Amino acid sequence: MFHPEDIKRLQEQSKSLLKHADDEQFLLNEVEGLRDCIRFHEHRYYVMNDPLIADVEFDQLYKLLEKIESAHPTLIKPDSPTQRVGAGFTKQFQTAQHLVPMLSLENSYNAEDLLEWDRKARELSGLNELQYCIEPKFDGASISLVYENDQFARGATRGDGVAGEDITLNLKQIKSIPLSAAFSKYGIQQVEIRGEVLMNKKNFQQFNEGLIEQNLPPLANPRNAASGSLRIKDASIVAKRNLEAFIYHLAYVHTEGKSKEIPSHSKSLEMLWDLGFRSPVHEMQVLKGIHAVVDFCKTFEEKRDELPYEIDGLVIKVNEFSLQDKLGMTTHHPRWAIAYKFKARQATSKLLQVEFQVGRTGSVTPVAKIQPVPIGGVTVASISLHNQDFINEKDIRIGDSLLVERAGDVIPYIVKSFPELRTGEEKKITFPTACPICQTNLVKPEEEAVWRCPNDQCDAQVVERMIHFTSKDAMDIRGLGDANIRKFHELGWLKNIPSIYNLPFDAIKKMEGFGAKSITNLSEAIEKSKQQPLYRLINALGIRYVGETTAKTIAQSVEHLLDLSKMSLEQLQEMEDVGVKVAESIHQYFKKKENIETLRELESLGLQLHSIKKKSTGGRLEGKTFLFTGTLNQLKRSQAEEMVEANGGKILSGVSSKLDYLIVGEDAGSKLEKAKKIASIQILDEGGFIKMMG
Ligand code: AMP
Ligand code: ZN
């Protein structure tokens, strides 16, 4: 869509527009140019993954356009970049007839299937060898888009293939779908194109974490997240989901007068790319003969997990359109295309029993023990059932047949049970009323979905707390892993956190599997952990809602850890980033006598309870707040944070008006979106940050 000369021109135009930010007349004359610049940068960011300006600069351009359009509403055009967002709530999705039916694909699972399909295709076409275009089979929700006179006119779900639901408004929220595209350049007046909407793995993970945080059941896979998101009635929520769209098919073309001929599928993908769509031009492969295709499929499957999004196979298409026409279609699928499905990441199994595990905060999680099944290269034997709501919603009973999924690197998940396969022997899952470890009666605050064991001294909680205490991001005591902690606890050596610092090494020496070397290493690691800075200790205590970032702010705000015990709820909330929930949790923790005793004991054992505050040197970032999001390339996240702190700056844990700088790495998600809406936040990329730090 943008050619090298355009790129240069648009870059310069962007700069010039920014320079004239206060010159209303200039902007009025240039309003279409301003839109072009914004479309250009959106394309660089969302389609090419290769932005050419800083996010702050982009935001400034966008705000200029918003300002000029709100002062002169008559200038607004439907394909203005401002017209994506905000607008609207769909009461009920209308039915949308597809211009041509959306067919399914024939499936293949191995080389023989492909050879057989190729044999038939050659026979029908009368050729000895065919040229094929291969592309990923994107595992998302399929969509169909209609453009009329270069404008995005309507978008729909697949539905039953003949008609789907009109989700135009929601699709406008997806930045890789252009609101206008110059099809007329190719002599095309009306076109229907097909593609797939997906949520990438990283956004999916964040999305699920958010659900779990709210005690809502997580989703099985990014596909469900994508298709669910498309059917949300409030478009502004859809906008926040960071969906992406790949366009892979030209389904219907209406031309009038002169038009450019598009001879093949691969050329059509190139045209779509040229028009600003994210078509798989970089992912596709054009090959001659089925043997090359088979080889390609095999090697590609191994690389499946390297992609940032899920695919469930490859699609092989006869490349020449004239041959596609010759081969035609059945009522179900085209004969010129076939899906090569990768090994399933689903399997069926049986629920043998449910165990209830007690976590470090006492939360009781039901865990399904299933008949072990291999899925995607690992054997799955136990799967979290999250909470009672999840079990009810999925109607899961002991003895049930289950469909289990393990998508990519995602944790295994129970997709559904098969009530139709029940024998009558199945048993309902009953939640214990008492802790399975210490028998204390469980409690469940009304607003929560999780039952808890309220006994702090519960063995399960004690062990889990010690595991957390010694973990890598906490006190980082290497050599004292889960298994040893459990063993030493059973032997009565680890009763609580302070006992970690009083291990009987003489006795451990006599145990099997402990050589002199490993004992020295362990005792050194324990000794060294006493010097860990206060924020690590705070994180290690496992206070609910207090993670690493909050621990850092707390450590910055006190002289000594026990100062917290003297602070009121209000005082606690005055700390940066500490809201009601966090403050209450800290308050609770320090109200307990046992906790105070533990802390005193740790101090007498030599642990660091004083905050070694970086002396207020009037560092040049004094009073400034920072937050990092996405993946940094040149610096490690921890390194970058230390640079900020060393200069007197502070790290926050979330986007709020208290934030001064958001530093954005690759694949940044919701934080960036949120920050864009707060004008006072400066958004920098990694390069900008490094420059700032000198
Ligand atoms: P299935 O649902 O298994 O019959 O597979 C057909 C579906 O695969 C189509 O309806 C599309 O939604 C989806 N699909 C994903 N990627 C592609 C692709 N590159 N070409 C064609 N269809 C695709
Ligand atoms: Zn208990």
C-alpha cells in the first residue's frame, strides 16, 4: 500500500504536521494528509509490526486529528482513523448474507492423504504437476469482509456458511483491518474477502490472567477468546482485546470497466497486502509438486510453537485461479484446497478422582486426576478445575469422559465433559467443608469464588509459604526446592520460615543424596539470602496482593519493615500504587501477633528488615514514575528498572494518572492501550528510554 517514496513523504509530512500542531489553518488544509499519516503509521504498527515513529508522536498526530474533527465535525469521513473506536453498542447482531458461501476445508492428516488429494487434482486438471500455495491455517474465528467503492462496508462471522452475523462495528476495532482500501486501483468496485481474527498467545495469556484474578474461569484457547470477543455487544470492550486479523482469501470480485487480472492465489495475497491488509505474504510458500509440499508441512509443524499466534495446520491451495475454477467444489468444500492438520492438542480421557490442594494463602483448588493422556508431546495426568463455578458450568462429574486440550504452551484445560456417555455410575464432585490437610472448616467470602482454609498454621499453607519464600523472585535460595522443603517439613526440621535459617546440616549430611558439596552450596545460599534487599523479603512473605512491584514501593516507603505494623489503613493507602484491597491485606498481615514474631525472629537471624533507601541524591529522575510493558530487546526488564531506581525514579505496577513514563517493548498490550488514553503519560520505546538514561 505504501511505496518507498510514499514512506519518505509520509514520514516528512508527519514531522511537518507535528511542527504545525498549533496552526489550525495549516491542519485544516492538511486534514486528509493527516489522516493518511495516521493510517500509514497504523499500518506500520499493526500490519507490518514495524513502526516508524514513537508512540507518543503517533498519539500526538491522532490527537490533532481528533481536535480538528471535533472543531469541524462536517469534515469527518467514515474512514477517518478516529471513526473506529468508541461508537456504539449493538443490541442484536443482524443477519448478513455472504455474497458467496463460506465453505469448509477438506482435512488431511498425513502424507498419504496429501498424495491422494494431489492425484485427484492432477487427474481433474489434466496436468502432471501442480503449483501449490501453502499458508498457515490460522486458528481463530473466521470472518468475511465486504468493501464497496474502496470503503469497508460490512463484516460478518461465518455463521452457517451462507449467512453470518453482522459484526461490522466490532471489526472496525481491529487496527489491522483498514477502513478503506484502494481496490479501485485494480478496477474492483465490490469485493468480499475472508480471513481469521485471532488473539496472539501473549495477549491471550494476559487475558486469562485477568480472568483468574477476577475469580472467573479462564478460557481454553485463543480461538475461544477471539470468537467470544467478536460477539461482544459493546465495541469499546472489543477495542481493548487487542485482536488481530489475517486476510487470506479473495472470495468474490465485482469489476466494472478495465480491471487488472489477478492470475493466482499468491498474487491475490500480494494484492491484499498492497492494499494494506495483513495477508500472509511473508508466511506463504509457493511450491511445485506435492512432494515439496509434504516436506514443507513436516518441517513447518516443528516450528509451530515459534509463532506468536496459534495455528492448527497448514492450508494447501492450487495456486492458479484458472485451475481452481476447473477443479470446482463439492457442496462442502473446494476441491482446489485442503487443510493439513497438525497433531491434535486435544484428547479424550476420564476423570478418575478430584483432589483438593491447599495453596499458600489457604485457597482450596480442585484438581482433576485423569487417566494420563499424551497431548502435544507431554503426558497430562492432572488439571486444575479452578473452582466450584467452573465445575458447575462444565457439568463435570467423577467418572465422566472428558475432552482435554493443551494449546501451545498454555496449561492443560478441560474443554467439556460428555454427559451423553454417562453410565449412571458417575459421582458429583463434592467440595470438602473442612481443609483436607488440617481439618479446619473452610470459609468463602461472598464476593470470592474460592474456598479458603483460614488456619495460618495449616501444614499445607506452611509448606507452600516456604516454597514461595525461597523461590527465585523472592529470597532465591537455590538448592532448597519443593521436594526438599516437603521432605524437611515431614522430618520436622522446617516448621516455619525462620526454621529455614536453622536447618540441622549434620543430620542432612547423613541423608541419601546429599553430598558434601551440595550441603555447602545449600548452606551458602541460605546464608547469602540474609543479605537480600527488603523488597525481596516483603515479596517472599507472600502477603496477599503484594507482588514484586508492590513490594518495591512498600520497601521505598518505610525505614523498617515493622513500621508497617504502626500504619493505619489510610496511611497505607497513601503509598504509591496501594489501593484499598492491598492496604487491607497488609493491615491484616501486620495485625497478627505471629507474623510480627516471625519478622522479629528473622531480624535476629540476620535478615535485612531495614530499607537501604537509595539516599535521595536528587537523582535526575527524582519524583518520576515509570512502568515497563512488553518485551525489551536490549535491556533486561530488571536491569532497566534498576537504572530507573538508581536515578531516583520509581517503578509503578499499573497504568494510572500517577504514571509519568510508560516504556514500551515489543508486543505491548493493554497497558499501552490504557496509557494512550491518559494524556499526561509519556510513552517511550526502548530506544527512547536508553537515550533518556544517557
Ligand atoms: P475447518 O473449520 O476445519 O473446516 O477449516 C476451515 C476453516 O479454516 C475456514 O473456514 C477458515 O476459517 C479457516 N482457515 C484458517 N486459515 C485459513 C487459510 N489460510 N485459508 C483458508 N482457510 C483458513
Ligand atoms: Zn488447612
